[in-house]
Amino acid sequence: MKQADYIHLLKIIAVLVLFIFIPALLFYFGIVVPEYCACDKTMYEGQKGVDIWGDIVYCDGESQDVAEAFFQLFTIVLLGCLALLAFIRFLIYRIKKNNK
């Protein structure tokens, strides 16, 4: 394969990763983070919190655990996608630099 083919393949992979990254990022900042931040750790069992959208969030122990698990899961997934995109961009830069 030529270097131009590698660059084209890497750009296709980057677009596919962005196709996953953008909706996951919107879900993360639109739903996961507000629910995670609505209940702090000091709330007593059964108390209700309000997220930034004005929705009521039940702050019982199970809901807090699920919200924390989603927060951690999506944080890792988004950081992995971001690292992959940065690595792909670095590879494209190196291929173009070596081509000159």
C-alpha cells in the first residue's frame, strides 16, 4: 500500500471513531453528568435531587451506584476514543512528515 492509502484508511477509521465519540459525548454531558452531580454523597437515603435540566433524580443508594458506574464507564470510553483519535492524528502527521 502507498502512504496515501494509509492516510486515507486512517482518516476513515477516525471518522468511524468520531461517529461513536460525538453521540457518546452528548449523552455523557446531557444525561450522565447531570444525574451524577444531582446527588452528592452526603444525601440521606430516599432524598430527591434536581439536575440541571430540572428533572427529579432519586438519590437512594442503588441509583447513586448506577449513576456512578455510568459516569465511570462513559468517562473511560470517551477518554479511550479521544486517545485513539489523537493517536490516529499523530500517525497521519508522521506519515506526511516522512513522505517529504
